[in-house]
Amino acid sequence: VYWVFYVTCRKKLYWEIFELKAELNSDKKEKKKEAVKKVIASMTVGKDVR
């Protein structure tokens, strides 16, 4: 049970980072601004966003 939870959490985190990278590379200024806010919020709570 623990292994399934771990794999699920890792996939979710990977997907969130993938979406953030896509938003940061967007041409729209507003999308980039929101992505930067999300990155800062994630770093504030201690998520690894490398």
C-alpha cells in the first residue's frame, strides 16, 4: 500500500512540475506571472521544484 501511495505522489509531483515548465515557457505574460507565483508558493511550503 505504501509503495502505491509513493508512486502516485511522485507522478503527481512530476506532472505539476511539467505543467509549471510549460507555463513558464508560454508566450503569454499573464500565464508566466501565474506560474512564477506558483513556483514561489511551492518553494515557500518546501516543495522541491527543480
